[in-house]
Amino acid sequence: MKRYSSIQLLTAFALCIAMLASCKKLIDVDAPGVLEEKKMYRNIYDADAAIIGLYGRFLTLAESYVVLNELRADLLTTTANANENLIQLNKHDVKAGNPYANPKPYYDVILNCNDLLYNFGQMLANKTLNQTEYNMRYADVASLRAWVYLQLGIHFGNVPYISSHIPSASSLEALMQTDAAKPISFNALLDSLIDAQESLAYMDPYAAGTDLVTTVDGYSTSKFFINKKVMLGELYLWRGKGGDYNKAATVLKEVMETGGTGDFFTYRITGASKGDNNDLAVGYLRYNEMDEYSLINSNSQGWRSIFARAEDRLFGYEWVWYLPYNTLFQPNNPFTKLFTTNFLLKPSQQSVDSWNAQVQKNNFPYDARGPKFSYTLVGNEPQVAKYGYNANTEKWFLYRAAALHLAFAEAANRDGHRAIANALVNQGIQPTLGNRITDEGAPYLFDARKSDNPQIAADWYLNNGLRGRANLYTVPISADSTIAIENMIIDEAGLELAFEGRRWSDLLRIALRRNDPAFLADKVYDKLRKQNDPSAATVRAKLLNKENWYLPFKWQ
């Protein structure tokens, strides 16, 4: 990792140009055929170019992220065009040589992170970065490394945790033969990741005025970088011991209130607007709400526009983290071949049935987030639509407000605040809990008051809940219990976040937390059974053994 090939550099520079074309200083780096590491870190612009290059490398994980987290779960399945590697994942029968079961690309990113962190330390010592500049960049790269490690733990279980710069390693293969590559348990990995994340000296987004934060061709680069507090909150959710659920809710609430006092919209999950449909909700033309054909279904209005609209004000209300693709630069968008061009993967019948089991408030017997927006019918087959609405705004969708609210609700429920969790998932704070301040101690204070006399418009009064925003009736909870609420949260996550790369991790986390293999096994079984797959019962029996939840850790 001490030397960078011209291909690596050109890839980094191409992404840098695509993202920061107006910042000439950021790309003013020598680029001979091979560039020595010591020449890569001369000043802050070199450091920022290295970060952009790292995110370019990170983009190469997008395909495996979505495929592993969706195809191994219950909402996505293979088409007749799928290759053997995808079929193996779908049936939990992965053979040696399956490229999706290769940990090497993840460690490639991790070792790049370690190199950057080491060299940032050298720059701080040499005073080419000041302490504030160092803290911001170190925290970003360390958080990205934590994200990659969490994915490794989710899919491979016991994995090597390498957190230091290893200049003597001539290759990843050589590194894997050293003591540094000794695997640790998933639980030990979570402890290490949380310790590292808690120790970060900077947890906010890059400060305004930083060269990495700019706007180019309509893209605000501020959301290109991982959210550090979200990363910490997710890690707390996974470990789930002691006060972890309260800690998770605390940091996630800080992100939910990013806009501060007086911001009613940023990450607040508001409902349909009154009249103009300039919103992110499932809505219908005013006064035509009982006409199915008046559904707002466009790239610039309504729920569909979450995935299709340009990076405008409303886009910023929902998206916390995303990375764009550009057809001029590598890597190419992998989702086109998966879902459209080659049509390798499609929604499962289980996912279709789940959406069709919902009822809208105008009594249409389906959840429009499914058959109208998340997938469309091509002939008689459903086709994933979320990634293909607008060829000019192709993106890797990494984290949005809906996932944030679901994660907070999961933490709140496990922390004993079931009513708040239920409100956020269903109809929102005020419609569910009343026109008041919901104060159950930090972080469970939600001011949802709205009054004309005295004049009050509190920060959470427009919160409409995920199902409220989707124009759906409240899910009836037969038993006001932690498990019942948690089941509702996970079911809603499937309806809201399908195909975005979160499903397997959600199912695995709950199964681990409850020590209930059947929770996960039954979901996968139902998928295979509904497509008349003869392996359904065999796969269920296999997944009742926790050891079979993880892919074999084999270097390819």
C-alpha cells in the first residue's frame, strides 16, 4: 500500500474532478506512472484528494453491499437471467469462488483507510495539517472504516480486525498470513469499533468552508461523506447491551434534529403538502383522492421523487448519505445491470405480498410504495425501480431519514419507550400522542405543539410518521410489548427500505438479539416457498443453525 499505480490515481482523480471540478487545488497532485506515498501528503489539498480517492475505492463495494444484504434476505430474488453466483446466494448455498463471498475488496478499502489515517498523523506531526483539519479528516476516514468492518462482521462473522498501518505488507495476500490477520468474534469486533468511534474528536459533518464541501453541477458534496453519529448509533444498536439502546437513541436523535430549532422538515418525516404535492409523501391530486389514477407519480413530486429528484431542498430533507455515479468515470453504476439491462434480480413474491397486504387511507388495497414506486411490472414480472428513475441522477443510496427514524424507533422500543417508537413508525408524534410536549427524558423529548393562541409552531408538529407519510392506516398492535413493536418496526423497514441494502442486516440483528434463529430462517423460507423453490425447507433447516448465517471467510 506504499505505492499507488497510475490506474488507482486516475480513478481517484476522475472522481475528484467529477465531484470537485471547481477546486483546482484539490487535484493539483503529481501523477507519474507510480507515485510514492510520501509525495501524496504534502499539504491539505493532497489529504483531501486522498479522501476523494478513498471514496472512489469505496464505491466499488456498492454491488456486493446491495446483493448480499438483499438477495440473502426475503425481499429480492433471482430472475431467469441470473448467474450461478447469484443463485447460490439466493439459496444460501455459496460455493468456493463466488465473487460476492470474497472479503478481499473490503480489506482493500480498510487498508487504504489505515494508510490515510497513518499519513494524516504524520502530517499533523509535521504541521502540514492543524489539529482541527486533522480531527475532521481522521474522523471521516475512521468512520468509513467502521462501516466497512461492520459489513464484514454481518456477512462473515469472525473476521480479522486490522486497524494499524502495515507498511511491510506487499500485498493483501501476504498480510493475511500474518498475526495481524487473526480473526476475532463479531461481538469483539463491535466492541473495538465502538471504542474507536467513541474516541473520535470530531463527530459533525465537515465544516462549511472546508474544500471538501462544495457544490458542483448541482451536487452538494456535503452528503457524500459518512455521518459519524449515525455510524455510532448503528453500532450501539448492534451490540445492544447495558445502556447501548439509550446511547443509540441519543446520537440518532441529534441527527434527526440536524436543522435545529425552527426546522420542521430536515429528517423529520413530514406528510403530504396541502395542495401543491411538493413533498416526499404518497399523495393524490387534491379533491381527487379517491381516484387511483390521480396518484402523484413523478420524478419531482411525491414519494417516488425521493429516488429521482435533483439534489434540491427536498432531497436534503430525506438524504443523509449518498454517492453519485457519473457515466464518464469509473466505477460504473452496478445497479443498471442487476435490475434493468440484464435483469438479474427482481422483487420476491414475499415482498409483493407484503405491500399488497397494506391498506391506504383512501382504502386502496395496497401500499403504493411497492407496486407504484419500488417496483414496476415489465410484462408479468416485477422489476426493481428505485435505482432507475433518472439516468442523470444515478446514485448509491446509503442512508436516509426513513432509516434514521426506524433505527431510533428500534432503540427507543428496546429502551422502554414503546409509545414514541410506535408513533414515529405509524402516524407521527402529534397525531398519535397529542398536541403536546412528549417528555420522557432525553433523548425522548419531542415538542409537537401547534397553537394559534398562544402562537406556537414547535419543531415536531409536522411529523407524520412513516406510515402517515405513505398514506397508510396505523398497524394495530395486538399486544403492547417490546417484541410486538419490534416486529412492526422490522416489517415497516421492509416496506419502506426494500432493495436499498439493509434487509439481511436487519433480520440478522433481530435474530441475534432474541437468540431466535427461526426469526431469520422463516423469512427466507417464506420467500423460497412462495416461488415454489424445492430447496425452501432445506434452506430453513440450514438457517436454524447460526453458523450458517455467515459466509465462509475465504480469500480469493
